[in-house]
Amino acid sequence: MSKVLVFDFGASSARAIIVSFDGKTFGMNEIHRFPNEPITADGTLYWDIDRLLGEVKTALGKAVTEGIEAVSVDTWGVDFAVVDDDGSFIERPVHYRDNRTGAVIDEVNGLFGGADKLYLRTGIQPAWFNTIYQIYALKKARPESLERGHFLMMPDLICNYLTGEFHNEYAEATTSSLLDPETKNWDKEILRTLGINDGIFCDMINSGEVFGYLRPEFAGDRKIPVIAVPSHDTAAAVTAVPASEKEFAFISTGTWALFGTELDRAVISREAFDAGLTNEGGHSGTVTFLKNIMGMWLFQECRRSFRLTDCSIGFPEMEKLAEAAEPLKYFIDPNDSGFAQPDDMPEKIAAYIKRTGQGDATDRGALLRAVYDSLAAEFAVTLDDIERITGRKFDAVYMFGGGTKDRLICRLTADYTGKRVVAGPTEATALGNAVSALVGIGALGSVAEAREIIRRSGLTKEYEPNFNASAKERYKAAVK
């Protein structure tokens, strides 16, 4: 029996999970859960990093007596810190929903001849939260912070806390817009153009490699490795896709919905740029060619607003309200920037529907149904784009993550794409993280072997399509 301790930092909470593998099946035991909520200081939104590292230490205290053989970490992408040689902060990590990038986006894009030219160089879609804009905003505000120390993205930072070592992990680093997609390393010409000291960037490490070993204060005299995994949470989750075919389509359903496919190399073209498709790193140097779509965030924010006046309403009740509402009546663009910030989401959805000439949507069921129909139709449009640009044709769509608990979104995705949907596992990120760590320590032979085990595990549910070809056309007519 092999055991690894996985730290999985999500958008609202983080978990420490011991994943076991007996050669045939995986077991998961959550030993510690804690909130992951940002804090505000001097008008800036930061990670609550001191508290989070304290929670990591607490979890390790529970785990080291359980016979764990390795530790691994994943978080979301783009955010970073700068630390000194002893790990003390030169710059604390700012949360990606902070607004510091707004004033520099046009300036950064202009340095490279436009957003499209930057994409053609990096393969990463320009987005307001990307690291390239964050680090340039920092340079303009406090340039001295980038003259020394070590640039660590969030999984790197946590691994540094655990080991004292300094590395940058490939999959997480790809989200930065600072990598050369061919060399899969830091693009020093981009850094020079930005005026960023390339000496603060660390050596690149890939999934399966040893980041370092737990400090004695955490492990005593045991030598427990911290394994580099695809530490961007999307890349970790894709590692656990229970696909038998090499060419598959996936949707990672969480706060964001990431719709894509796994490739051996990046696809960078004007057509891909126009379709909103990006190239992020995956396990073993693979590429996840995908589109970022604002996903369960829309439901999360609706629920938060509803509960201000009705504390009994939850996601199951919201699903029932939407299922009872008239389908395909209202549509929104899930990626409209107006939905990005926390606010009164139902009010913003209603305003969007009215502003786009679709009428007045006032009741909760109608507003929620607009989100369901729009997300599923956006998935159908994105699938068309991916099939066209890659030349692939998919028989099924693999959905995984917490959003697969919602049967309506799974069923509508099948109906609007016309593809069979295989939903699950819900804990794909933590499981994929563990798979990479288990491969790294030799307890598993390969990712393909792990996918076969997950496929046989009973962790998935299938939805056959009742194809509705009009959904995506009505959606495009309303919002595109």
C-alpha cells in the first residue's frame, strides 16, 4: 500500500488528502480542510498566506504518522510571490481577482505589438489576471522587489515552505504568459522587453521529479520527498481523466469551466486566438489546449446573493428551479467581464438579458436556467472550435470536478453538444495530483495505467445525448 499526501488549493477552500493505492484501487481520506479566502491590506487583495502555511503545517502533523511516502501540491494558476534566500517575503502573493492589472494591460500588449502578437508568441490567451500583467504592475509600483530573490508561483511557494528548495514547475509556469512554448522554459526576451530581471526565475522542474525533501521540522528523521506534479489544478485534474482513447475532449467543472483536449505540442494560430483557445502545460510536458469559461462561479455567486434573504436555498434547490423553468428562453455570455467580480449576480444576469434585448427575466428559475443553457451552449460552440482547429472528432466529452454533481449541467452538455458525456470523478484534481506523485515514486507505472484504474472504479456516470442542434445557434444569435 502506497500513500501520498496531496494539498489541493481551490478557489474557496483547501484540502489535505491522503491518497492510497493498493495496486488495484485508489482510496482518499481527507484529513484536513480549511478556507482559502483572500484578505485585503492597503487596498490590495492578497492570499492569506501566513494562515494557509500554518494550516499546511497542521495537516503535516496529522499526516506524517500515517506512513506517507510523498507530498505534492496544486493550486490555481497565475499568482506568485517573490522570496529571499531564507524564504522570507520580498513580495507577498496577490490574489488574481485584485484589480492591479487594469492600468497596465494595454501598455504590456503594446510592448509586443498587440494582444494577438503576444498570444502568437506564448500560446496563452491574454486575460486580465495573467502573471505577465501582474508582474508588470508590480514592476511599475515597486521595481526594487524584482531585483533580487526568487520568483515562485503558488505551488512552488508552498513546496519551498516544505523543503527550502527553489524551483518553478512547468505546468503552473505555462499560465504566466512568460514561457517559450517551444523550449518550455522562461522566455528571456519577453522578460527583457518587460524590463524584468531574469535572474529571479528558478530552474524549471517537470512532473514526477523531486522538488526536495520535507524539512526535519515536518518529517523528523524520515526522508519524505515532495514530488513536482502538474501543479496547476486544471493540469492535475486532466491527469485523472478516465479516457481510454488518446484523443479526448474534457471539461474541468469548477469555479472555472475549462474545455479542451490534451496534445503533445501547442497549437498557436490566429484561428486559435480568435476562438479563445489557450495552451497550458500538462503532465509529462503535454499541453492542454483549452478555453477558460466562467463556470460554477456564476452559480456560486447566485447562491450567495439568494442566501442573503433565503438561507435555506442551496445548489440542489437551484438546480430544481432551473429545471422547472422554460428552456432556451434567455442567454448570457458566461465570459462577459461584468460577471467576473463578486457582486449581486442575479441582478447582473437580469441586466445583461434586458440590455441585449431578450426581455425581462426576474424570477430565480429563469435567471438560473439562462446560466445553465448558456454554459452548455458555450460548451457546444467551443467543442466545434476545438474539433475544427485540431482536426479531431470526439465521440464523448469527459466532465470532471465538483460541477459534475449537478446532473442538469451534465445532461444539457450532452444534449447541446450531441456527444455522450462521461461525468466524474468529482475529486479529479486531488486524484490527478496523487497519480503524478505515485508515478514519481514508482508506485504507478504511468498516467495511462492510472486512467484505466479510474475508468474501472465506478466513479463516473454517463449521459446519452438527446441532441438539440438549435441550442448553440440560438445562443450565438443572442450573445455573439
